[in-house]
Amino acid sequence: MKEADLLIRWILEWGVTPLLGLCLLHCLVNMRLLRKPGIPAAGQEGAVSDVSVLVPARNEEGRLRDCLASLLAQQPPVREVILLDDRSTDRTAEIARELGFREEPGSRLRLIRGTELPEGWVGKNWACHQLSRASDPESAYLLFTDADTIHGPGCVAAALAHARSTRADLLSLWPDQITGTWAEKLVIPLGYLLFMAFQPFPLLGWLQGDPARARRWGFNRNRLAAMGAANGQFLLFRRAAYGVLGGHEALRDHLVEDIAFGRRVASRTGEGMRLVNADGIDLLKCRMYTDFEGVWEGFSKNLRPVFEESHHAFLLFGIVVFSLFLLPFLLLGRGWWAAWIAAGLILLMRFLLTIRFRTSWLGLAAHPAAVLLALLVALNSWRLCLRRGIVWKGRVYSGATRSMLD
């Protein structure tokens, strides 16, 4: 037992604590690099008429009205807003019609009825594929956004201006995440911690500054892909780039298409493609889930499939999260100085991220419980993928997700 204690203490002092220091430094750099797009001054908004806004919706009657109303209030107006009713059994289509959406081809506010889900497709990807085909071919940009988002009046104009100034092929905004129940407040803010602690914005930005660097430094497509991530609540594609990537058809069976798109764009950094993530907290709001069941099922759908075919990567990441963000708190009772320093570094990161992204203070105060709950969700996700499959919005998926580079 004494030898085991010595080993754990050595890992804590020489592994966990230094790595947490690097994570804190990385968070600070990433927070600086994650820019906030500014709303253009009047007359400087650019041609938002170049944007087709595409919204997939399946049984979204509780949240759809606010989303569509916010899109109709964009200044200046976008070229078109198209809603796909993905065979809903509630008032989704009726709400759209009440807001002026029509099924006539060419309508600026258009409602289309989704067709039956083909074999081998994930529901959202099939809906987005239909939306892309229905969009005006003259639109230079395609914005895919979820039905649970609420856009500020200058959101699209600001995002478009930022995409153009950064020459982004894919711009993804990270919104103000609204949380209500305890489960939301615990789990959802962890996404910002993991994203800011591990996402290599500095390296990817350096490579994108000169695509030839990727080749010179030996970054193949797989290594580049590992640097990519995006948020499916707001994906603004340059239309030509969307076509080069193969659109949603290339990811038809991928359960976590937003991360996959981010990886797919990053993998082409050597070819000049640019992925840009931006802080949309002042432009966009979203409430992902409204209760414990939604949090449990929603993240169970994503956490194992995000690692695609790699069981080893999933297990390794789980071990890293446990070791870095939970183990120090479990060892505080030992009185080891390294445990207290490690816990302090974690809480400092959580404090800074809570202020920057306006997340719940409960997530900070109950950090160990939040990590434990997230790990339990991850194990449930793995269990579902190994056994009966993942049920989402009334559809069953195997959970077997192929690589986005296939």
C-alpha cells in the first residue's frame, strides 16, 4: 500500500499538476484567440443577402417560434430562411406557417417537408442535406443552425463579416449556453473547460497562416484533423467549400457531424482550407436541454461516437479527464501539497471560464460532481454503442461511427 501511495503521489506531483499548469496556460491563450465578432456599423454589414439560413427541426414546437422570429429579425435581412420539418408529429410546421413560412418554391421564408430517412443516414444529416439542395444556388454562404438557438439582430451580419475577414471556409460560433436545471448547470459548462484546455488554436492558426507549413512539418491529414472542432448550433460554410467537403452526404452516418466537419476542414489545412471558431456569446443564445433526461440522452448520443472507431482514444481521454480534473479532489484528504495546488489550478480555470462564457456558478462550486456525472454519461454512451444502440428523437442508431476522413 505504501508503494502504491508513493506512485500516486509521484504521478500527482510530476504528471497531473504540471499538466494542469499547461492546461491553464492553454486556456488563457485560447480565450485570447477565440475572438468575438463585432457587429458591423450601419452600411458596413456586407451582403448578408449572400446567406441562406437552413434550420432542421423535428418536434421542436416548444422552442421553434423564438428561433425563427430571431432569424426574421436579422438586420439586414438574409437572402432566405428555409425550415425543414423532419416528419414532426407536433406543431412544428404549423408554427412556421404562423410566422409566414410557405411551401411554394422560391419563397424567401420556405417550409419544406422532409422525406423518409434513407438507410444509412442519421436524421439531422439527412435533413441538412435536403436543406442544402433546396437552398438558392446563388447564395455564397450556407448557415446551418439549430431550432433551439436564438440569434441577436446582428448575428448573421457579424458572423459573415468575421468569416470574410478571416477567410474562413467554415466559421462556427460558440453561443451563450442557457442552463436551467442542476444537470444542465453541471455538465454543459464542462464543454468549455475541455474545449479551451485541449483545443490547439495556436498551432492550427499558425499552420493556417501558411498552409505549406503543414507539409514541411509533417502534418498529414489525420494529424491535422485532430486539431479540428466546431459547434453544430451555428455552422457558416462558404458554399464552395461545403461542396468540396462533400456536404452532409459525406457524413451521412456520423452521429457528431459538427465535430466531424471541424476535423474535415482542419484536415485540409495543407490545401489552404480555414476553420475558424469564434466567441458568439453576445450574438447567439441556446438552451440545449431542459431536464436531466435530456442531458443524459443527448450527451450519451455524442460522447462515444465523437471518437469514431477508436476505442483506445475514448478510453485514453476518459482516463485523462479523470486524472486531471477529478483525481486531485479525491486526494485532498491525504494532505499532499500537490493535490491542493492541482485543485486550485482547476478551480482557477473554472473561475475564468465561468466569467468569460457566463456559465453557471454551480458548475464551478460542484466541479467534482460535474466531472463524475460526465464520466457516467460517457460510460453509458459506450454501453449503448456496444449493445442496443442509441435512440434519438424516435430513431435508433447503431452508434458505430466511421472516420470522417473516409
